[in-house]
Amino acid sequence: MLAPLPVAWRSHGPRQRSWRTLRVRTSAVLTAAVVLAVLLVPPLVQLDQQAVDLAAKLRQPSWSHPFGTDDVGRDLLLRCVYGLRVSLFVGVAAALVAAVVGTAVGALAGALGGWVDRVAMRVVDALASVPHLLLGVFVVALFRPGVWPVLLSVAATHWLSTARIVRAEVLSLRGRPFVDAAISGGASRWRIAVRHLVPAVLPQAGLAAVLSVPHAMWHESALSFLGLGLPAHMASLGNLIEGARGSLLAGQWWPTLFPGLFLIVPTLAVAGLAGAWRDRIDPRRRSELML
């Protein structure tokens, strides 16, 4: 008779713990660098959004211009920082709005149940069936180009996943003993939702909001790249990448590379911190079976 195969637990030895620690610290350093750059550089170095210096256009990276210059002679490093500030502002603000709306809708749907749950989830399903970018284009097209229409567009398309996560967590909490005790004590559904269910789902809602920040940044950059976001003269990562298309075809790589890195690096940093947060609020993930 064959002996049963041994079940091996996923190893979390010193090497794996050190790698996780290194990843979290690197993500924290990169996130801190991004925040300090967008907070300190604009007040210290003013940028004229419409300045033109054709004598210095498309210069390669050098000591005087570490990221080179763009097609009209503007310093690319400074414009990337200003563009990152706009993208980060839109991402954080839209993520906060989406987290509040999604948490409210998901908590009400899960706590009240019945027709409220059915109506709320059908609305979520209907909006989720439309591609985010297409819905964002529709919202932005209703207004003039600017920061606030883009923010509204991104926030209106990013609360759906938060609502689903919060609703699922609330439904799992409704059968817990402390909820049964509150119901037996005569507490109303509203009181149970506000005092017990919403505080319990805040970690998951916060994690969803953090993960929405880089998604919202990419969304804003995509709208600006398509010419539907910020005005063309404003420094935005999407505008910078869109304006560098002709330079890339001509062999100048730096006007496209550095704005792209300013999108990718914050995304990876936030993803690293969010992964550590997810492991902390859900420790069962560390004890997965590896067959």
C-alpha cells in the first residue's frame, strides 16, 4: 500500500522573511521619496507651464538636465515631478472618494439585505459591465478639460470594487456571535451597521483604497494621453508621454522613458506596501499549503 504523500507547509524561514522585509522597506523608501518630491519640489522650484526654449530642445540627460529636455526645451525632471504631483493628487483624492462611496454602498447593501441589496448590486453590476476607461471618457466629455472633471471621472468608476468587497465582508460578519448578541439585545439594523459592521470592514476598505491609488493614476494618465484629461500645456504624466510620441519615433528615448518610470515606480511601491498590509490583516495567507 502506498504511503500518503507528505504535506509540506510553505516555508517562511529567515531568507523569506528577510526578502519580505527588504521589499517592504524598499517600498516605504520609494513611497516616502515620491511624497517628499511632490511636496517639496514645487514650492522650491517654480515651473512656468508655458515657457519655451527652442535652443535647448531634446537635449540628452546631463548634469544640468538629469532627465534631459522635451521637444520645446523644458526640463524634463521638473515637469515629471509636477506631473507626478497632479497624478498623485487625482489618485489619492479619487481613491478616498471611491472608498467612502463604496464602503457606504457595500455596508448598506450587506447590512439591510432584501431589496436594498438587490438594487445596489444590480447598479454595481451594470456600471461594472461598462469598461472603466469608456465610462471615464463619457464623464470627462461632459465638462471642460481640467483636474476636477478627471477626478470625478476616476472616482465614479473606482468605487465598485470597494462596494463588492465591503458587502462580502459584511455578509460574512452578519452570522458572527457578536451580531447575534446585538440583535438579541434589541439593537436596530442601523445601530448594528454603524457600531459593529462598518468598523470591522474598515481595514479591507482601507486596503482597497490604497490599491486604487495607482489604478487611478494610470486612469488619469490614460485620459490625458487621449487628450481628454488635463489641458495640453499642463504638466501631467499622460500629457508628457503623449507629447513624446514623435520624439520616440525619431530616436529620442528619454522624453518617454522617464515619465513612464514616474508611473511605474509609485505603482510598485504602493503594491509592495499594500501586500504587507494584506498579510497583516489576513495572517492565514502565510500558512498556505503547498502540495
